[in-house]
Amino acid sequence: MSQKDLNLDVKDMDEAQSEVLGNKQRTLVGVTGKVVSFLAILMSLFHLYTAFFGVFESIAQRSIHLAFALVLVFALYRPTKNQEGKRIPWYDIVAILLVLGSFQYFALNAIDISARLTYVTPLSNLEIVIGVIASILLIEATRRVVGRAFTIIVLAFLGYGFFGQYLPGGLEHRGFDLMWILDHLFYSTMGVFSTPLGVSATFIFLFILFGKFLEVSGAGNFFINLSVGLMGKYRGGPAKTAVAGSAILGTISGSAVANTATTGPFTIPLMKRTGYKGTFAAAVEAVSSAGGQIIPPIMGAAAFIIASYLGVPYIEVAIAAIIPAILYYVCVYFQVDLRAKKDGLDGMPKEMIPKVKTVLKEGGMFSLPLLIIVIMLVMGYSPMRAALFAIASVIVVAAFKAATRLSFGTMFKALDLGARAALETAIACASAGFIIGVISMTGIGLQFSSMILAISGDSLFITLLLTMVASLLLGLGLPTVAAYIVQVPLTIPALVQLGVEPMAAHLFVFYFAILSAITPPVALASFAASGIANTNPLQTSLVALRLGIAGFIVPFMFVYGPSLIWIGTPGEVVITLTTALVGVFALSAAIEGWWLRGTYWYERIALFVAAIMLVVPDFLVSLAGFAIFAIVFVLQKWVTPKKNHSEHQYNEAL
């Protein structure tokens, strides 16, 4: 492999993602394909227009956004995998016409709908029919795009809205008929057109579009080459490159699986070629890609929704996520480094490592758009305006070099790809509105929180464990956004009631929704990586679980010690971060069974105990943990292992 092979173009990325993720979309050609691309471009232009000139009234903005998304879904997504995918069948054309008719009503009558008094002014027969049609269309789109699991959850909540009055115990509600349910779900901002869809129709879409502009400009090559240049020469260089590259690209793509599919075809073969076992290589890529959603400044799409729910500027969420993200990636880095040390793996050959100076000279300008986002958010500009200027800056900086300059055709391609990439988030946010609407209408959220507190006996730790399990289970079949939104009215109130900082409570749920991508039995990022590495998916998932273990500990740390999310004095933050970093290293050494040499079983246990004590936000406990850590260091430094002891017992194959 030569340095030339490091470059990935947009076509490579698209093909890699299609191969790994499976193609649920139709391959439309000819006039039909051009019309659909035109609609996707029009959707992107609509959002750019409203970002520059100002958004429309809430329901109008959100209904137009959702109408675009639904039209593209029925044009692009097949109802079943076996259905022929080169033309749009008649029933999907009918669905598109129904979308245009029903959501046009919401857009044109947005002001009147917003002025209505819910539960006071009855709906007309026409409004009921439009609500029923819109519900059916959205549920079917959810099934096609988000999947059956989330569709079943949505239907279960709708069923509860209609028939919950017949349930026993504290689950029953007073009962609602079709008109009042539709009134709440579609003719107010408490259902489908609630906060999640509002965020999707403004902030999220523009950041997804920003990512696509970076992608088509060749910025991905810059980030990959920069990662190789910085990490390639060190032991285990390819794996460290995967950690750095996937972290950077992950914050732009916002999808663990898409990120794995994009960078995996480059990083996984490189790791295997330099001595890493295929299972370990695939796990490193999956874990690194999953963590991209917690890396500021962009993070995953749900981070924008967190800011909206908390009523704080997005920059506060990004700042709160900095230290937990550092701990997550430092743990992965330490494990990769110790594994390379244990297996005697060197860095990459010099001829394959680009010079950092050269990389920065050729592509350093692509750092400017990210810098603009950070500066504008810190200065108090809205994420929408920051994303708009970042997109403009990509076009400007790409024009500095002929190789990266964006033609009109390339920019239209970015507009097209951006709209397509936003469909899953848009549909997930809209259909989550069914759940939000039913919960707010029936009051089941408060009852559910009370049930959690009753089961846990008001124990914070047990409540956190229950919330963690709920997040992981929901995340198995749902996108991060959907898994997070479902829990906002159900589990987060219970955490807040037990005294957890609201920011910590939201981030706790968000983190575990992300980690579901590497958690068996349905670890989508791990499965995607194993497909590239040609390894066993379950084994890859188990190794990824081990590599990402810090992600399962860090959320508990910032709940009990909110200084990790910058809540506290600077001194508390520094002390907590320092002990946590030492703890993360001890955890990595315990997991890998290696530090200065192979560890004896009692050293491994001691390191694990020290790690837990060091991450506990208590000075005396952390001090005791540091003492144990120091004792193990002395043993590692001066106690000579028996002959072949390390090689025989601690170089286990994965």
C-alpha cells in the first residue's frame, strides 16, 4: 500500500457505505432519478434560505421539512428488500401525492393551527381525515427508514392512547377519542410538530449538510492523512490512526455505522496488514466510530435536542461533553497502545506516513470551518447560523486549490446527498412526536417515573442501572436520536427527582444510546466493521465492548461527580480529570493484562480496583486508589516474572 492509497474519494465512501449498510434505497435513473435529485436539492435550498432569512412559523417550518422528507422517502425507499428498485411504483406515487395534499394543509394553515385552543375547538371532518392520512404516511415511512422496532414502539404508544383507559392499576388514563388524539398530535406543537422535529428542521439538517459539503470537498482525505501523519510512526500506528481519524470524521457524520463504513475500508485492512488480528482491528474501528457522536463541537444530532430540552445554548452541551469524550478516547488509545506493546507491533513504514507539515499545507484550510463553528457558538450565535457560515466557509476554503475547488455540479451533489442523509433523522424525530404526544396527553411519563423510583427504592445507583439498560435496549433497534427522545419524558424525570444535575441526566441517557452501537447482541457498528474485516460479528462485538468499557463507566462518573461536565470550581475539575485519567489508564492495563510486562492475576485485579477507586469523585477514595496503582507499578518495575510466564499466560488470542 502506498501513500496514494490513503485517499478516499466520495465515490469510495458511498460504495463502502452501501456495501456495509445494505441498500434499502432504490437506484433511480433517467428522468425519475433527476427529478428526485432536484427535490432533494430543493429541500436543502429551503433550509439554507430559512437559515439566512429566518425560519417560518413553527408548524409551517416543521411541516414543510417533514413533507420534503416524506416525499423523498416514498420516492427512494423500497417497502421491502425484495421489491424492484429501479422505478417508483404506482402506490408510492399515490403516497407522494397524499403527502403533498395533507402537509400542504398544515403549512398553509400553520398560523390558524397555532392559534387554536387544543381540547376546546373540535376538528372538522376534513381535518380528521387529513390527520389520519398523515399518521398512516408517517408510520409507513418510519417502518421503511427507521425500522420495525421503532415502528412497533410507536404503534404501542398510539394503542395506549386509544385503549389505555381499559388498563388496570395506575396505567389507565381517562380515555381519548380519535378527534382529540389527532388534535393533540397534529394540530398543536405537542406531538409530531414538537421540539425534536423543530430541531431537525433547523439545526440538525444544516449540520448534516455541512458534513456533506466537507465530504465532497475532500476534507475526509485531510483528516485521514493528518491522523496517519500524527499517529502512524508510533507502535500500533494504524490502530491509533483509526482512533484519531474516526473520532474526527464521526463528529461530522453523526452516525456510528456510517462512519465505520466510511473509514473502515481504509483503517481495518491497514491494521490487519501491520499485525493486528482482524477481530481486534474491526472492534477498534467500531468503538472509535461510535464515540464520534460525543466529540464536540458538532457531536450527534441528539445533542442539539438536548440543548433545546434544557433551554441552554448548544455550546454548553458541547463544553459539558469535552472531558467525558477525552476519557472515552484516552481509554481506547491506551488499550490500543498496550496491545501493540504486548504483541510487539511497530509503527507504519516511513514511506506510508505523510509529513504533517505537508498535510497541513495541502489541507489545513479544512480546519477553518470547524473553527468557525466553535467561535460562533462561543460568541453566542445560534447553531443554525454557525452551520450556515461553516457551509459557506467550506466553499471558500476549497476554492484555494484547484484539486479541492467545488464546481456547481459538486455543490449540487452535496445538496442532494445532504437531504438524503437527513431523512432518517427527520423521520425519527417526527415519529417520536407520536410518543411524546401520547405521553404528554395521558400523563404516563410521571407514572412511569414513579414506577422506576418505586422499583429502585429511591436508590440512585439502581435507577441509573435501570436507565442504562433501557437506553441500551432501545438503542439496539433505534437510531441514537430516537432512543434518546423516547426516554426524555420517561426516565430522565426520575433521575432529576433523585438530585441528578439535568445536564448529567440527559448526557447519561445520550451516552448509553450511543454505546448500543457496540453492545451485543445487536451491535450495528461492530457488525458493520466485522463485515469489512470478514470476522465473526459476535466476537467483534464482545471485543468492542471491552475496548469501549470506559464509555460504560464515564456516565456514572459525571452523574456522581458533575465536575467532569464542568459543574464545579476549576480546582475540582482539574483534580477530578487528573484522577480519572490515571484511573482510565489503570482500567486499560487491567483489561489488556499488560503494563510494563504481562500482569499476574492479582495485579490485574488490583489495577481494576484502583481504576474504580480513582474514577470515584471522592478525594480519599481516589487517594487510596492511587496508592494501589503505585504498588502495582512497583511490582511491575521490580518483580521479575517467571520465565515465559507472560508469554504463556497473558498473550491470549482474541
